[in-house]
Amino acid sequence: MFGIFMESWIIYRQYCGKGFLPIIFLAALIYLFFTEKDRWKRIVMVYVPLIIQVAFFIPVTRIVFVAAMDDGATYYRFLWMLPMGVIIAYAGCHLFEKHRRTGLVVMTAVVVLAGSLVYRSNLITRAENPYHIPQTVVEICDMIAPEKGEPRVRAAFPSELVYFVRQYNTNIMMPFGREMVEAQWNYYNAVYEVMEKPKTIDTRALIAATRETKCSYVILATGRSMTQDPEECGLKFMATVGKYRVYEDPEIIKAESK
């Protein structure tokens, strides 16, 4: 039981990161516990979060979760029920309402000592369009998307783009998606095996796989090494968009149009 508790503790620490968020959250809970008088707000802002946190660390909760979900790797999602940001913000506003100067000093100290400019992170990039997805995805999807009222099309995209395609246009289907990009799921897909795993793509094997899954279009990174030019194997070059080359498969398009 103690080992399960320590596993939960490690998951909690990883979920909270290296910042001061859990400390600030705990301070906000303690403050609201002693100052919030409204019954329903106390239930939502204090009691429920406390119960969730206590339950998270109880070994029996983890045992039941793993047995029910058959996957202990997602136990951290239990913490998604903790509205940390909401409670911290509410506690700050509550303090500021009651004690203007003290609240201003405390909130300023929290921002200065625990905050950071998120735009300095390497994980943040400037948005290229209102959709907040790579512009190349927008242009490729606009190029191959079916007209209104026409059937949906299927296209094989490089793995780095599959996250964005469905966000932009649900009329474009793919032979593989996020389930293949996440290695821990260990799924198999014939197109992915040929398109993503080898350093040099076997062009004929790739086209055989995309035709098997009825892909009307194949999108390939310009820098990928291939055994043959796709046009020599029956594909038709459409355009280069950014660092990607877009091909259509006349055989599939003809078959789908019948």
C-alpha cells in the first residue's frame, strides 16, 4: 500500500511540475477554508477539491481506477477534476475584495515569484493563422478537400501533421492518426509502417498501402529519401506547399468517382 501511495505522490509531483502551483493552490484552499462563508462556495471551492486530493492519494482509489480502466498510465487524469486555476483566482479576488492593499501585495508577489512569461517557452510559437495550426496544413487541406456535398476524401499525411488535419477539416480522413504517433499504444498500421518507420521509403510499398486504404492523396516531406519518384509509380504531382509535396492518386480518384 505504501508503494502505491508513493507512486501516486510521484504522479502528483509530475502533474504539478516544478513551479509553486501546488503550494499556491494549498494556500488558497486554506485561506478559503477559514474565510469563505457561503455554504455552496465552500462545498465547490474547498470541500470537493480536498476530497478529490485525499482520494487521489488513497491506494484503494488507484487500485479501483486501474481495475476499471485497465490502464494505470492515465491515473493523473483524476487530477483534472481539480480546478486549481479557478480556486487560486477566486481566492486572490476574495482577498483583494476584503483587504485591498494586502491582496494587491500578495497577488503581485505570487506573479513575480511564481509566474513566468509563457511566450519565452520553446513550446510556444507565433500563430500563423486564426486557426492556430500550421499554415501548410491549411493550404494542403484547402487544396484536397471535397466540395460541399461531395463525399469525404482520404489522404496520407506525415505524422507531424496528423494532429492538425482533423482540427481544420473533418471531411479529410486519414489512414492513421494520433493513435500511431503515441508510441506507448503500440498499434499497427500498414501505411504508417511504410511511410514513417524506414529512413528510405519504399515507394511502391507505400503506394500499395495507400491504395489498400483508398487514399486519394499522399503528402510527403520534401526531404524524405525514396526508392523511386512517386510519379514513376502512378501518382500525379499537384504542388509543393512549404516543405511538403502533394500527390494525387488517379487510380483511387477514378475508382471513388464511379
